[in-house]
Amino acid sequence: MRRSRLVGFLSSLVLAAGVALTGSATAQAAQHAAADGYVALGDSYSSGVGAGSYISASGDCKRSTKSHPYLWAAAHSPSTFDFTACSGARTGDVLAGQLGPLSSATGLVSLSIGGNDAGFADVMTTCVLQSESSCLSRIATAEAYVDSTLPGKLDAVYSAIGDKAPNAHVVVIGYPRFYKLGTTCIGLSEAKRKAINNASDHLNTVIAQRVAAHGFTFGDVRTTFTGHELCSGSPWLHSVDWLNIGESYHPTAAGQSGGYLPVLNGAA
């Protein structure tokens, strides 16, 4: 009789625990289902510089209707869409001016950030206009910054996003390799092109490490851009444009739709 009562008591405990866990899981699922707003943060690779069709109200931020965040929102119709990515943004700019729309109702956050902190524009200017040794030296300086200082700045951004949007799935998208190697190409030497590609890989590696540490998702666009780098037959990146220097080395509209959007679709 005592054994029967004990078995019944234990069964009740297991059943109660199961109900509690199931209820908790259901509540959590409902919370995530309700959090379906989308916020797109970051720099020019997220705002869509180079893709054209800029939203006039975005001013110098140059947010494009052909950017991957805009295309994703148009295809998936989130309950809200806030597009705060801005050309030239660094980690400090994201912290200071882009996080306002984040809340517990945010279900998805996408961003690309870190390239401007690392001095991307100055690296490319140096490599285009100066000697090979100057180019390699400037890249070495950038890589040292990426190793020593950028991780902490990325951590600050990722922590702030996690705090302000606790229910969001966060997708941090990296940067493409810029050049197809082993081909005859007018412009930069093979050594410069290889060093620039290696620097992009280095930056992506550090970003991916910090993303993983925060439990976010890293979106790697190097795979989708393979075969569409500069010096390939069908580049999805602008080369140097002296008449519109700001669009140089940024994805074209095809790069946004064919290189970035599939990665966001796969990770979101």
C-alpha cells in the first residue's frame, strides 16, 4: 500500500513538472511569435550604398529600396520594419543613434558593422593610390586594430542589442572578398588584391567569433559572392568610381539581391 502511494506521489510530481515545463515552453513560444518586428542596423553594406534607389528621407545615410533589409521586409511583411542602418556608421554610431526601435517586440535584427572601425575606406584609398609596400603596411595596421580593439567594440554593440531586444534573433552579416585572384585585371597588383582579400577574411573571422560568443548568427556572404568579385566576369561590387567615390567597393543592386539577401533569408 505504501509503495502504491509512493508511486502515485512520484507520478504526480512528474506530471506536474511536465505541465510546468510545457506551459513555460508554450509561453516562451508565444512570446517569440509575438515578437516579429524587424530592425535593420549597421553600416553602408546594410543601408545599401551602391545599389541606387535611395530613400530621399534617409539623406546621407543612403538607405536603398534595393538593399537586402528592404527586400527582406518587402517579401516577409514583418509587423514593423525599422531601417536605421547608415552609410559610414561605426560601432559607436550604432550605439548612439540606431538602437531606438529595438524592444521586446523585435523578432529579427540584422546588421553589418566593423569595417569602418577598421579603417576600410582608408585602406582602399591607400592601396589604390600608393605603392604596394604602403598598401601592405596600411593593411597590417588595420588587422592589428581588428585584433586588439575591435572585439571590445563589437561586444558593446552586441550586448546592447541583446539587452534592448531580448526576444530577437540577431543576424550579423559579414563582408565579401573583393577580388577574384589569378586573373588578368587592370588596376591593383595581384599582391595588393590578395592582401585585401586576406584582410576581409581576417575581419570576418573576428566578427564571427564575437557573434558566436553572444549566441547570435553569423551570415557569411563570401560564398554567395564567389564568382562575382571584382576582376570576375560578372562583378557584384563597384570598382573605383572617381565620379561617385562613395559607391566604390560597395555591392551593386545585384550584390544586395544575389549576395546578401540569400544569406539573410537562410539565417533569419
